[in-house]
Amino acid sequence: MQQRAKATRTAVIEGAASIFEEVGYGNASLSDVTKRANVTKGALYFHFKSKEDLALAVIAEQHNIVRIAGEKIAAAGLPALETMVTMCKTFGQQLLDEPVVRAGIRLTFEASAFNGDVKGPYQDWMATMEFLTQQAQREGDIREDLNASDFAHYLVASFTGSQMVSNVMTGRQDVLKRIDDMWDFMMPAIVPRQHQDQRS
């Protein structure tokens, strides 16, 4: 029974994600979600009390998907700077491949419509990037005089803006190129001078 309830909850979140991604929070209805998820209203209300609860669950699942992928990359033992770049590229690929990730991002931008506190995923991501920046500084791949916290904030904001503009302009068809461009523009500013001399 527990497994069945878990499967139903997953189906509801995935169904809700597809609806939220298509029409946004304001235009989505719970009846649309039940049809898309192929569940009864009773089953939906057993797991979620409101559309707001459901939206927050989709955002939480989006964050979970990204977090798990990030942990796998971190466990690979790559240099910290390479880990940061790989995490960003993987997140970009998830935006292309994962409807829940796309829906979670859209809902994050629409959070004012349901008074959702969506700072958590951004705070986690900035903390991860700050930690990796400090590690990359110890490894000699990022300038020691760079403020790790400020750079982590800038990096997350740059990534968010890049994928958002990509979505507006091309439906994210060029998102991976835009992420590559972002890093190409940042690298000369963050890599120590001696590394740049070695590359040239």
C-alpha cells in the first residue's frame, strides 16, 4: 500500500509538472492535473491540500533531481572548477530532458502568485558553488583574491539569466551553447594569470 501511495504521489507530481510547464501556475487547474496524472481528485487531495502545495512539491522535486545529479558529479573526483562547469552543463541538459525541472524553474519565477518561499534551492546552489570555488582556489585554478561567496552568487545569477533568456529567445534550444559562452566569458576573469599564460 505504501508503494502504491508513493507511485500515486509521483504520478501527481509528474502530471502537475507537465501542466504547470505548459500553462503556468495561474492557468493550471487541479482537475487538469488529475486528468493528466490519471488519478482521482481524492487521490490528489490525499497527498496535496491545494494547488500551492502541489506547486511547492514540484519545485522541491526539481531541486531534488538537480541535487542528486550534482552529488554524482561531485563524487567523480574531478578538480573543483571542472566540477562547477560540469554541474552547470548537466543542469542545462536537464532543462532540455526533464519536464519536472522545467516546471520547477517556471514555478520559481511565478512564486509570487502563490506566496511560495523558493529561496532554498538557490541558497543551496550558491553554498555548493561557494564551497567549490574555495576548493578550486586551494587547487590553484581560481584566483585566491576572488571573494568566493560573491562569485558563487554571481555565477548562479548568470546561469539563471542565461537559461531564462535562452528560454525566451529559442525555447532553450541554444541553452547549452549559452552556458558554454557564460563560462568562456568568465574564465579569463577568474583563472590565475599564470594559468592563462600556460594556455596561450
